[in-house]
Amino acid sequence: MAGMLAAVRSELGADGLQVIWYNAPGDGVVLFAAGIEHADLSDWVGMSDLAIKLAEFPATGSRVREGACPRGCLMTLAIPLSEGIVTVTGMFLRANEAARRASTQTLLRLESFLRPFLELWAVTRASSAHHAGLAAAIDHCDVATLILDRRGGVIFANSACEAMLRSKDGIAVRGGKLCGSTLSDTLRVQAAIEHVLGSPDAGQARPIVAMRRAKRRPLMATIMPAFTAEDEIRAEVVVAYLFDPEQDLTVLVEPACRYYGLSTSETRLTCRLAAGDSLAEAAVSLGVREQTARSCLKQIFLKTETNRQAELVSLMVKSAVRVTGVGKVQVF
């Protein structure tokens, strides 16, 4: 973009050029600014002020307006697009009446050249924001997620998956490909990928692969298609979700405890119960008497409107906030 707009500045013969994108009144983003490196700040402020006045909503058509700056004149072209308005402002230090008329005509002539380019830029910008949002949604999820190609090559791994890979227990990336701790696990993952991509009914292909670990329960991997049965073009990629049956639930349960107004001691007890401890085991782990733990549990039942430990654990797990960095979540 910078090269093209620099050419526009040259064609216009402007001493300075400023291009601003507006997708709402007064909400401008500078796309390009060049020229008059030692100009007063007021010169550039004046350009922005003129652009804001011209970027009226709703816009009805392209138009040029002339303005003044401390050392010359300004000419701004406003181009309404489908998603907003772009203003192109040129600064001219020495411009007589004839030069200003020529600049106006040049701006209007360049409009037919700039419009399709800026429309494409706006679409690309919106698409990039959309994709960035999708990538952030995947990356913030605490479920380890991978996007793999047909050969098992890793295209994308979210932060939760990166943490699993760093542990080097059950899964690893070698030569850019997802591997298990054993050759047989690696081959079963590859077979699951080929099954998903070759399945005539993409919506029903859900193979599950156990990724064995040395001293802990295996990771459970489910391979899913990156397309639906209705897609005319099938993507040659799959999505893999990895689940750890020995995951520490504390980081998931603590925010739910705060939501239900549990105290620090009540939260600690709830986390121990969610981890699978009996009430007696939780009392020992927390260094309190079992009767104390039982009294605390009664208060937890009252606050969560539950009656049994199983019901409490079920509620907490279902209320879990499944995002990375969940310990920083604030309850409003």
C-alpha cells in the first residue's frame, strides 16, 4: 500500500500526503502519512481536522474540499466505500489558484483508480480481523487444539497445545509432524487422519486415539474434519483436540467458586473434592479436622444450592471457564 500511495503523492505533486480510514464518524485510522518531514505538528493536525469534517456519515459521493494550513493549503478527497470512508489529503506549500484547480482535478481523476484498491483493502482488513478473532478464540481456549495437514504436519497449535508439547510427554513434533511417544501411536494418528479425510460422510468421522505416556494416563486425541459433508471443496486438513484425563481442575474450578461466593477455605475444599478426594482425604490434605471440613461443606452446599458432593463437583465442572489464563478471570 505504501508504494502505491507514494505514487499518488507524486502524481498529485503534493508536499505531503495523509490517508485516513473511517469506519465510524470521528473514528479514524491513519493508513499513510509522508512528506514534509520537518513540518509543524499543526500542519498534520490541520490535515486531520479537515479530513474529519469531510468524512461525513452517511456519505453520498466523492468530493474535494480545500482548507488552509499555517504554511500553505490543503486539498482533501473523501471516498465513500461500502464499509466506511477514506480521506486523501494533500498538503501544498506553494500553490496558486491554477495549481489548486489542477490539484482538485487530479484528485478527482485519481478517485477512479483509488476506489477499487481501497475497497479491496477494506475487505482484506475486515477479513484479517475476522481471521484474527478466530485464531484468538482457538488460542484462548484451554483445550489443546491442533490443525494438521494430510501427512500429520502441524499447521497451527494453540497455547494449550504448545504447553503439552513442551512437556514432551505423550506427544511431540518431529520434522514438523505430530508424533506419539511410540511409533504405533504415531501410525494410529496418521491412520485416523486418513480415515477422516477419506470418509464419505465427513460429519460422522470422529476417531479417537490414545496417546500413551510413561507414568500417567494416556492423552485422548480426537481427529475431526475441517469441512462438513455439504462443502463442495474438501480441505486437506483436520482438527485435532487433545484432552488430559489427569488435568489439574483447580484452575478451572477456582473462578466458578468465586462466582458462587465461596471463601478461600471453601474454595480450597471444593477444589480438593473436584480433584477426586473424599471428604476425609480433603481434610487431611488441607490440615483440618474432618468435622471442620464437614461444616465447611454445609456452607458450600448452601451457597451453591446443592445437596451432595457429586452434585457439587458436577456443578463446578459444568461452570468451569475454559480459557487459558483463567486464574486472572474477574467475576462481575
